[in-house]
Amino acid sequence: MRFGSQRKTKATKIEIIPMIDTMFFLLVFFVLASLNIIDLRGLNLDLPPALPGAPPKKQAEDVKLEVEIDKDGNKTLNGDKGQQPIKVPLGSSASSDMIKLVDAQLGKKASIQDLEKVVIVISPNPDTAHENVIHAVDDARGARIEKFSIR
């Protein structure tokens, strides 16, 4: 005597279309997620002309001044490699000296638009007071230089 079900077993089928839909969804998800992770902004470069023997003319965007502040609050302005550093004692404004260094690097009198593109890097001594750093920022703003960074 045989006990058991009298049902016929069906052969199982694997539906491939829903699996393909799922794989495409995952592919699109990961591609879009990776695009948001990668920074797509490029860097705009204005390369100088390749003329042999002609010194490249410096643009206002390329001018960078460095202001070093010692622990006593005295400032030293450093311009380009060929320029002499300018020492500014504590309590004196360095705005006019900053403009002189920018003029020397540009090779002409700097306009207000030129000064707005110049970058000042302030490098204070770790032992200097924060007040001296604020004075250096005020000097830069007095020279109409709005872009600066503090190391």
C-alpha cells in the first residue's frame, strides 16, 4: 500500500526578467552614487604663451603675499622670490606696503579689481596674540585685499 500525495510535482522555473530589472536598478543606483562621490569640477588653467625668452606677465590672480607675524607682533611681508621682505613694526599698518609689493609683482599700478584678486597668506607664530592676526587681516582689508588665509 502506498501512502503519499497524488499530486504531480511541477518543474520549477526561474524567472529571469525580474532579476534583470533588479540588476539594472542596482547598476543605475551605484553609478549615480559614485558620480556624487567624485568631484566633477575641473580646474581652469590659463597657461602662458610659449614664447622663448619672453618673461610671462603676472596676472592679479597669481599674486600671493605672505605675512609672517612673530611672537611680539612684528610683521614681515614677503612677496615674490626676487623681492626684499618688508618688516613692519608692531602698531604700524602694513596696507601701503602690501600695495607696493603687489604693484612690484604686477609691473604696474594695481587697480581695485587687481587688489580684489590678490591672496594674502597669514602665518602667525604659535605664541603670538590673536590680536596681531586680526591686525594683519585689517591691514589686508585696508589695502582692499579680501582673499586671505591663515596658516
